[in-house]
Amino acid sequence: MSDETPEPPLWEQLADKSANLPQGDRLQKVLAATGWGSRRVCEDLIAEGRVTVNGDVAILGRRVNAIEDHIEVDGAPIGVRPDLVYYLLNKPVGVVTTSKDTHARPTVVELVPREPRVFSVGRLDVQTEGLLLMTNDGDLANRIAHPSHGVEKDYLAEVGNGRVSPGGLRRLREGIELEDGLTAPAKASQPEPGLLRLTIHEGRNRQVRRMCDAIGHPVRRLVRTRIGPLSDRSLAPGAWRELTTAEWKAITEAVAQGDLGYDPEL
Ligand code: URA
């Protein structure tokens, strides 16, 4: 009698394979979502052998993990397409988040390189300081700004009228009725009396200021310290830097979690 284990029948091998279907998104979907063009254009890129995954030339239909796999087009990591730029700016007080101010005040676009032209993702009030993402990638900007993606933002707020009571903190956490409706529950803590750390994922106009007004503690100073996975304590007011590839991947993943923003059937 032979010791060799006989080959399982073909139908069993196929069943085994289907149980282990590769996970992840189709490569052309990931490329399209990162701005390389329509899915058709991205399929052509793959068919032409211009796309590699972890160093291997990819074939059409390949599935990838957009965060863990290293994907390149023409030798450039997909996160750093040469024509797209991503800046993290520490906006100082007194600078407006528009490209041209009607009152001739300084604007955020004057703080970053003029070419290529970029715009801010969302906005901060003129009196608010802190992190602002600036880019010419309209697709990523739309997805970050869209409330359905729920990208969390952290703020530090120095407020007036002394220590906020436990009841005030509870109201922030439960949601506050503002003139444009109830706010989503915020994370709220008070590291020291009169200093609030707030996490929200909506982007309503002057939201933190209005929430603090509503509990009787008007904001004296407001600083945004985090946008999803992006934070940087060492960036001086007025300074900017480019996102690292890891940061780009992390923010892309953060917006992909809520709503893919593209056809999941592809
Ligand atoms: N909430 C505010 O009140 N102002 C900002 O600039 C950002 C959030």
C-alpha cells in the first residue's frame, strides 16, 4: 500500500479555494478611488503592466488591501501621485480659511506653496487655531468633508466662567440642541478647570463655539489638535509640512471605513 495521501477530488479543491477567496478590494477600485481616473482607465493601467503590488506586476482582478499592500503606478506609490499634494498646516489666529478675503486679511493659501493651487478641507474660524489639511485632491477632500464619513476632530477649548460642571460635560456628551438641530454626542473631558478637550465628527459652522456657548462657557481660545489620524504637536503656528505616505494612507482608510465612496460591487 502506498503512503502517499491521494489528491482530493477536483470539486473539493475548488470548494476549498472558494472558502479562501482573497480578501480586499479590487485593484482597479482602489486606484480609481485614489484619483487615478475612471475604473476603465485604471483597468487599462493594470492591463498595460504599469501597476505593481508589493513589487509584483499586478494582473486585472487582483484584490488588495489598500493600507497594507504597497501599490505603485509607474514606480510611484499611489499615495504620492506627483500632481497631488497634501499639506498639514497649523493655522494661526487671524488667518482666514478662504482663498481670497474680502477684507484683505491674510489667508491660509498664502501660507503654503502657491503652485499647485490647493484648497482647505473644511474650514476653521478666523479666530480658531490648529490643524488644517490643504490639498488639490478634490476626491479625498470631498470624502473627508462628508459627514457620513465621520472623521473625528479633536479640539482644545479654553472657556470662560470657570470650571465646567459635570452636568455641562454631560450635555456635551449627550448632544446639544442648537438652532440647526441636535449635535451628535461629543467626547468631552476637562483636563483642567476651564479647559475642555472635545472630539466631534460633524463639521457645522462654529460648532464648538456654539456648543460651549449653550452650556454657558463661551470659548476664549480654540485649537484643533487632530483630524482623524493626523496630529502634530511640533508644527509651529503658520508652519506646514507634507503628509507622509503613511498619513495619506491612514486618512484614506479613515474615510473609507464609513462609506466607501465608490461602487462596492466592482
Ligand atoms: N468649531 C468652531 O466653533 N470653530 C472652528 O473653527 C471649528 C470648530
